[in-house]
Amino acid sequence: MRTDVHAHLWSEGYLRLLESYGRQDAAAHRGLGAGDSTADLAARFAMNDAAGIDHQILSVSPQGPSPQLRRAVGFLREALPPEHAEEVLTAGARLIRRHET
């Protein structure tokens, strides 16, 4: 069994949430193939199959230089209301249930 231990996934809703809190760099993470759209997921699954990857460990945090990443972590700790944090954390679980094989 092969596992990709560094993969990202974020929904359009998550990126909009970041923008609503003033994140100006969220748009840069659209169209990178790390979204939860049907097309992004189909491409991800095909790429994983071609590479022999059975599982991925997913992180929601958009990739970026270290200062941006620190701001994202600060945002999640200080500004994100519990109900939004719950949505971010459970979105991945819902996605897994929809695509279990």
C-alpha cells in the first residue's frame, strides 16, 4: 500500500470563507487541482491510480510561503468561529464517504 503523505484539499466554500475574513490570496489557490469539484477529484483519482497511490493524507491549508502559512494558522486559531471550523473539518469526512471504494 502506498500513501501520499502531503496532499491538499479545499472547497470553494472554504476559499470563500477565507476571503470573507479578509484573506486576499485565497483566489491564488483556485484551479490548482486541489478542489473538491467533480473534475478536480476525477483528475486526482486518475493521477493517484497512475502513480500507484492508494491513499492520501489531506490538509486543508492552502500552500504558500511560510509567512502566509503562519497567517493562515493564526486565522484558524483566532478568527474562525467554531461553527466554521466544524464545517472545514467535516467537509473532508463527507467527501470521503461520497468516494469510498
